[in-house]
Amino acid sequence: MSKIHLIDLLLLGLPDGKNEILNGRMYRQIELEDSTEAVVAYEEIKKETAHFFKPGSCFLYLREKTLYLEIMIESQVVSYLMKRRTA
């Protein structure tokens, strides 16, 4: 069983058919091989999100063997990213 970290979820967890940022929120999800691996990954990513994101700006959910991450993006960051996309 390999360890899954926050960076894995951020880089590889873009849901099919979803935009990078939708209504000021970034969504990620990743399905793991079994629920035991999902619980281990959930606990690790929970610690990492607490370190990198302020309280209330990041939500991590676990349903069976799928992890879901929702990050609220500050409006200044969204404006910056949109300007870079159109430049």
C-alpha cells in the first residue's frame, strides 16, 4: 500500500468533466483500492490540510473508498488566475 498525500490529491484528483476552479472553489477526488487505504490516506491528508490551509477554507470528506477535497479559493487568487488564463 503506497501512501497518498495532499500533493497527490491536488495534482491527480481532478474529477472528470470538472473545471479547475468552479465558483471560487477547487474540487478534487481520488478513489483508492480499498476502504482501509482510504482511511489511512484521509488521516494523513487531514493533517496536511490543517498545516497548509486556514480553518474553514478546506473540507475533506471520505465516502467508502473515495476521498473528496474542496478548497475555497480567495477572490484575489481567482482574479489572478483568470487574468493569467486570458493573457
